[in-house]
Amino acid sequence: MDVILEVADQFLWDPMYAYILPARPAPYDYPDKFSNATHHSTWQYKPSTTFINLTPGPAAYASAWDRDNIYRQSLSLFLMIWLFGLAIYFVFATLSYFFVFDKTTMKHPRFLKNQILLEIKQANQSFPGMAALTVPIVLLELKGYSKLYDTTADGPGRWYDYFQFPLFVFFTDFCIYWIHRGLHHPLVYKRLHKPHHKWIMPTPFASHAFHPLDGYAQGLPYHLFPFIFPLQKMAYIGLFVFINFWTIMIHDGEYIANNPIINGAACHSIHHFAFNYNYGQFTTLWDRLGGSYRQPDQELFQKENKMSKKTWDKQVQVMEEVLKDVEGDDDRVYVPEAETKKSQ
């Protein structure tokens, strides 16, 4: 994350902090408005990676809070994680909605009234909280407590540059499975995880529509990984984007991965309407070992049957059978039945 922070400092935060919190005034004979701070700041520029070298401009030395100031780093990281996450969410979810998501899903009898707006609202309410909770662990990364490395020479070797990716998937998939399953415990579910299960038939915009603590908990393994295993810095950034993209993809309703190993959108759709199955993030491995795997019906991969009344009625029946045990009374407000029938 230090790489992204350096880029953000160069083009955004340096001018902002120089304007909001300027360094103490320079002697009257300094004509350069930024030169005052060069005599007062002890901060020295050190590139965060050998792949990018951004020579700081005068604004980098013009604030009372230099780039190493922990208050500045905390605020910058909060804004960066929040806004960067928000940008990824809206860009990928919107693209998925227009080019991948089957709009026929919106005729499903368990599609909520104004659901897309509700999903977006929930996600926007959650992003600031998730960002704030994430800041402390990212600060530890910035202070050098993690095993993030820059070049191959700094890491275990060339072999590990490739091996870190399957290791990351294996580790995070294992952790998220147990965290996700724990969120379904009766003492936890209604308090934290129920907001995400409001969406029986999710759209791509449901991907980040969590309670903030729920979203933080399921994202925590990503940040824990570089404290346990080495991870290359650029890979760290790429995996951050990948995780957010994958989270959107398994909510897009496009059941492509008819694969016994991959936990795709079909597997995850079962989790949303059957609740107690398919907790995994990337693979079905831990669900199989944990006895919580439910294989998607073949009809979900057949265009003519996927959106049929027969399939939908079966999903509603399963949902209603499980719902009483998981939640009790159903407090959702669905699209009126008359509108659903009219649109079919």
C-alpha cells in the first residue's frame, strides 16, 4: 500500500496538506512560497519501490505534517482505502451490471423492491467504516512490520514470485471460509451478516453491501497474509484489485463456472437463497471438507431453464424452508407480485 500512498502523495496529498496545514512561515527573503519548509522538515524522500521513482515537488516539504507523520498517514490511508475501494466498486459493478448481469433476475419473486438502490446505499454506508478499521493494519505495513518485499532479490527467489499467488488464494480462501461460516453463527448472524443476506437474488452492487464489521472481517485475511508470508508489493496491489473484482463477479448472476473446484457465481447464488451452504470465496475445497458444499443444479447453466418459473419456485421453496431457522420472520419487502407477473 506504500506504493499507492506515494503516488497519491505526489499528485494529491502533498498539495492538499501544504494548503490546509502549511509549514511555519519562511524568512521574508525567501521568494519561493514552498521553500520555507525545506529548512524545517526532517523528512527525506525514499522511493517505496524501485519500479517507480517520483521526485517530490516543493509541496512535499511545505506542510507541517510531512509524509512520515502518523496522523497524516492515517488520514491519507483512510481516504485512500475508502475512495479507491469505492471507485473499484462503482466501476466494476456498473460494468458488470450493464454487460454481464441478466436483468431477467429482477423479475424473480424474491427480488426486493428498489433493490439496486438499497444495495448501493448499504455499500456506501459501509465503505467508510471498513476503511477506518483497515487503517491500523496498513499502518503496520507502512512501518515495516510486514513481509512485503520489492524485487526478486529482496524475496525468497524467482520461484516464489509465482508461488505467492496460489499460496495467497489457498490461505485467504481457508480463512474467509471459517470467518464466513462464523458469521452465520446464531449469535452473530442477525447482528452482522444479515444485512448482506437481505439480497436473496443479488446484483453486482450487492457485492460490497455489508455491515462494516462483516466486510472488514472477510477482508482481513488479505491484510494478514503479508504478515505471515512474503508478498511482493506490486502483487499486493494487484491482489487487492483482484479480490474486489472477484467479489463482484460472484454476485453477477452469470453462472459460467460449472466447475467442481471453482466457487463461482452459481455456487454463491445458492449461499444467498439457501443460506447455510457454500461459504468459500474462491474454491469449493473447504466447503467440501467442512460438509457445507451444495452443488449447483445443472439447470442453472441452461439459459432456457435458469430463469424459468419452475427454477424460481424451487429456489423460493428452499429459501422459505431455511429462512425461519436462520432469521425467523421475513422482514424484506419484495417487488409486488402483480408487477412480477406482469413483467414475465
